[in-house]
Amino acid sequence: MSQMNLRRLAPGQTANIVKITARGELGRRIRDMGLVPGMSVQIIGRAPLRDPVALRIEGSTIALRNSEADYVDVEVK
């Protein structure tokens, strides 16, 4: 399995979150959205200009900016 940041996943790909590298307020906000290590995440789609990205986590869909997705390290299934 390969490890990368969330921004690099293609629509339809599924991965497990390995770690959140953001600190402070941004790190807390990312974790508050449900993005925590061990969770499974699937890329649902991207906006026409590729930002933001739509994610499916635990049956919910959330949007995340690419600048935020850079702080989420994942392992592709």
C-alpha cells in the first residue's frame, strides 16, 4: 500500500487516514470534521477547478480545500 496526502487521491479511490500533520487551529478543525487516523475516506468528486474535494466519511459527505487536504496523510487501499 502506498502513502500520500489526501489531495493526490483520484475520484473513486478509497484510503485510510494515517495522520494529520496540521497543528493548531487548522489541525483541530480538520479533526472536528471527522478526519482522524484510522478512518476510511473515499473521494466522491472535485469541483470543476479541482478545489474543493468532496469526501465520504462514515456515510457523510464533506468538502475539504486542497490546502487543507495537504495536511491529511492517507494510505491507499
